[in-house]
Amino acid sequence: MLPQHPRSTPGRRAFLLAGAGAATALALGTPARAASRAPFGRYGSPAHRLTEQTLYVHPGGLGDHTTVQAAVTAAGTGATLVIAPGVYRETVAVKSDRTDMTWIGVAEDPRDTVVVYDNAAGTPKPDGSGTYGTTGSATTTVQADGFTARRITFANDWLRADHPDVTGTQAVAIKAQGDRSAFHHCRFLGHQDTLYADSTALTVFARQYFAHCYAEGDVDFVFGRATAVYEDCHFHTLVRTDLTSAPYGFVFAPSTAGANPRGYLVTRSRVTSEAPDAYYKLARPWVPSSDTTARPMLTVRETRLGAGIDAVAPYTNMSDTYPWQQQRFAEYRNTGPGAKVTVPENRPQLTRAEAASATRGAYLGDWKPWTREEC
């Protein structure tokens, strides 16, 4: 993504972690006798296994592992990680050989189970070999196919205001690259480049599904080249204290491969904002230097767009070399003040016939993650 130099709202780190609540206090600090009463809720004790390999993660030592990464490293194909409430300050990598893994947050509220770290693209690596870059900044990286997460918060709480000298301000909460990646009732918190929905290679069309999820940020905070469906999701744009004029940022920045007939589909969702009216663009196309043949694709349908979205000009260019009008952006039956069509040429609309093929089934094919029973 393009370098940005904004500084974020003071106190953001405290806000990111404030939702851990009483359940997190139990996991991190209560006496073992009290915590042992039901450390994994309805999932029982470590003696009760949900699948052939179920690993329990508890920061206080009441499970099989105290960190998520340790459990991932120990897991085999098809493993389930049952994660107790807590703030897990670590980076986690799910390599390509850890296929069909499931993470389940024990708490009903995903705010209570948080995986968070604070690397940015411009953060120097400890070994002195340079900076992390956008991909390396990710708190959680998932390369394996068949990954599922439920009721987990993925966060990157790196703050621009704390690092005014850093120009690489991309700070990814999660980079999902695997095919058949599903996220149910999850939260994605950050500022720039929060949710990186991508694939492992230009020629790989990774399918991803986000249902009843929440994502927030400011610059390109949902981006990448995956074939991704966002259903019943909430996208929230943040206030910027470093800028005095619009735009503050952009919600979506797809980088769909030109050969891929399906990019991002947003359906039955909503976009809200803390910022003044019309201070955010809905999207801009990302044509990366690694794939100049990309044709970013985004369809937003039957979604409520709040007043924070610029209704007159909801799209803009990331590079004048690749204008958004030459990409694959479209809308269908959106509502709200940010969806008002005032300049028709600025808001391409699907016909009813075109909308009939812009569905989750068309995008995801024979994979139907919405039919799985909720754990």
C-alpha cells in the first residue's frame, strides 16, 4: 500500500484492549481456585476434546498452552484451538501445513479474547535486517487453507502518534491468505491496512467468508486480492486528529487479479463513521507494483452507508495510472445518506440481472461456510 504519514487518536491503545472486561481479568489475574471453576465454559476441561485434536489455550496455565502460537505449533491437521478469555500479546503465524484449523473464543463476546501486537511496516526488525513491511507487520498471518475463527478479536494497536518519525504506517491486524478461510463474529481492529484479505500467490484465487464481523480503521483498512464475501458485517471509520480536510481515508482497497472473475462482495452490511460527514471514500483500487495487470473488483449491495461516506464522489484513485473507472466497482440497492446517487457516473449500479450473479454462492462456489453449525 502507499505510505501514509497520519497520526492517530490519542489513547487508541487503551481503547483497543478495554473490551477484555471481567472475563479477561479472570483469565489473567484471579486465583487458580476461582478460575478453575469453568475456565473453558461449555467446552469443559482439557480432558474434554471437541475434535480428534483439541488444544486449550489459557494465559494463566489452566490449558494445554499459554500462548496461541504455542498451540498452533503443536497442532496438526484439523485441530481445534479453544481459547480462553484474555489478551494474547503476540504475533501468530499459521503456516500452510496447518490446514483445516479452527479457533474458538470461549467468551460469547469477541471483545474478551484478543490477539494483539504493535508492529508497523516501518518498525525496525530486532536483528537489524530492515523493517517489517506491510506483510511482516501482521499480528496474525494465516497461510493455511480451511481456517475458521469464531468470536476472536484480531488487533494491531500500533499508533502513529507514538511514532511520528515512522513513514511506513501500515499496521495489519490479520493477513488471511488461505482458501476456505471463514471468520464468524470476529473483530478486526487497527488504523491503516487492518484486514488484509489476500491469497498466497497471484494465480491463487483464495475464497474467504466474513459473517457478522466488525472491522475498523482509516486508510485502506479492508484490502487485498482474495475472493471475499462480507455478509452482515459492520465497517467503522475512525477520527483522524492529524488531518483537517477530507478525505481521511478509504474503507476498501481491493487488488483483485485480472484473471479472477470475483473480488470483494459486501452484502447486507453497514458502514458507520466517527468522522465528519463525507470525510471518507468508500473505496479506491489498489494495483500493486507486483501485479500491474490487476483489475480491482468491489461490489457493495443492500448495505447501509452512513453519512461519513462521500456520496458525491465515493471512489477515488490510488494511482492516476489506474483510474477507478477502469476497474470493477459497482453497487446495488444501497441505502443511507452515504449511498445517495447525486452524480450517476460516480456510482456504477448493477442491473437486476447482474445482481442475480453477485451472490455469496456465486463467489464461493461449492464451499458453503454459512451452513456450518455454530460452535
